[in-house]
Amino acid sequence: MGVEALKKIQEEALLAGLGIMDARAVDEWRAEWLGRKGKLGMALGLISELTASERPEFGKVGNLVKETLEGRLVAMMSSVESVEGQLDWSFPGVEPKVGHLHLTSQTIREVQNIFSELGFRRARFPEVDWDYYAFESLNMPKDHPARDDWETFFIANDKGRIKTGAKGKQVLTPHTSNAQVREMERGELPIRLINISKTYRRQSGPRHLPVFHQFEGLLIDEGVSIANLKGVVDYFVKRFFGEGVQTRLRPHHFKFTEPSFELDISCVICLGTGTVSGGKCRICKGGWLELGGAGMVHPNVLKAGGVNPKKYSGLAFGWGVERTMIMRSGVNITDIRTLYKNDLGFLEQF
Ligand code: DAH
């Protein structure tokens, strides 16, 4: 240990002090170099190990280094003070952007809340499911032409062939009706569920998305009738679209319900009259808008789920989330794909 070591400490300390801008860093610098256990103090303490002739020079250089570093400390403290003194606390801050849920997510929550008022519990099921739950157990045997209505995506295995298991081919759920037999298999009756989920079909256009959402209701109990179906859909429609909106069950055909219906609601634009300022309403057909399918669960579907159709009956319905939300007055979206383009200018309106 000699004077060279002291000079090296000075050099390193000055280097370390360059660019220090805030009071905390100044304090740390002081502790590291000038503090009681700092590097300079420790080095000076080693004077006792030097010979008598070496000591005067070592002490002199030591004092110089100490003065230099203390001078530097004072300079750093005053420059930090003047930088902090220049902060203008009245300067407006940067306001963080506050976002909100996507219109689809808002609608999903609203639908869930409305049905929960009727005691429907939200349940979830696989979106990658087996043919059996998507079709076969819903009274649609293999190769049945009714399946063509659901333009289905299949999952391929690593050889590029459609993945197949004990319950048939693997599909991306083309509708939320796979919930029906899956829920019955859980073996708890009565059932009152709402399944809101992504659905997938090989389609794309102004009115069709390859990935969209549906909500499916299922109620199974003793003595469930069409009157109950009408009551449930009426309740939802009035809560979602407004008290003045009427419903109509129009006969239709689905393999998994008997009887089957399409649910229509009175047009929210022309208020069910079919005319707007003397001309034909451009939104609806004769005062009615089509919401989606509904019906009484087919006995074969109950049987597939292990439910005795002689004792129990059920109602079901399945509608598109995007379609339902677009039908509500005030939301006039001509191309459904706009919803998922991540255009904030569009999304922030809702
Ligand atoms: N799954 C049908 C579809 O995607 C909709 C549907 C119709 C669901 C009738 C039902 C129902 O539960 O009872 O078009």
C-alpha cells in the first residue's frame, strides 16, 4: 500500500461520481468513498503498516485526496439541489389512458347477469371437443346432411389427418350446444345453465366471422313446457332490448329439439310496424327480426345424456352474441368484422 493506491482511489471515486443526478446517489457515493467504512478511510487506516519514512508522504497525499473528494461532494450536492429546485410541480402530468371492456365482453357479462336473475348458472365446456358432443349426441348421426349447416373446422394430427378418438373426430365447437350432453353427463338434475363461448365456422364476410360467440341456455327439470321457454326468452328479450319489445316463436327444424323454433323479436327500429316514415323498414322483414334457435330438448338428446325423458323435459336455446348485440338499437354495425380489427377509434365509442 502506497501513495499510488491513494491516487487510484481518487481517480476511481471521481469517475464514479460522474453523471450523478439525484440526492440518493450522492449519499451512496459519499458512503462508498468517504464514509467511515468507505474505501478512502480503509486505505488511510493502513498507514500503521508503513515504515516511519514512508508515513509523512502517505499522510500528505491522503489528505489531498480527502480534500479533493470532499470538494467534489459539495459540488455534487449543490448541483443536485439546483436540478431538483428546477422541478415545476405545477406542470401538468401525463394522464394515463383508461380503457374499457370490448363491446363483446360487455355484452357477454350483461347476458350472463340477466340469466343469473332467472337462476341460470354460467358453465364452461371445451372449445376443442369431440364430434360426439357437437353432433352425434345431439341426434345428428355421422354423415347426416343436417351437419352441413355447421361449417366445421376439424383438428389435424401431426400427420395432417383429422384427429380421431373414441368419441369421433376432434372439432372446434361450431356451436355452444356441445354443452347439453356434457352437462347432463355430470349427473346433477335439475339443470339450469348458460354456456357462453367462442364458436368456430368456416365462413367470413360482412355478416359472418370464422370465430364468433354464442350463448346457450339449457333448463332440464320435471314438467318443463313450451310456456316456460316462452317465459324465459321473453324475460331476456325485455331486459336486453327493452320492455316494449315483443317475442314470437316461429316453427322451425333442428335435429336436437322437438318442437323447434326460431325466436323473432319485434324490430327495434320500426317498432314492429315494418315501415319507417311511410317506406319499408330496411332492417327487418315485416316488423320482425330473427334472433336465433330454440326448442324443447329432443328425447334422444336426453337419453344420450342419461336423463329419463319420461320423467324429465327440457328447454334450450342458442343465439349469437355479436348478432344479438348488433340488433340492439343504437348499435349500427354494417360489417361485423369491424368489431375485431382493434381500431380504437371504433371501439372507444362503446
Ligand atoms: N346450435 C344451434 C345453432 O348453432 C342453435 C340452437 C338451436 C341451439 C336450437 C339450441 C336450440 O339450444 O334448442 O344454430
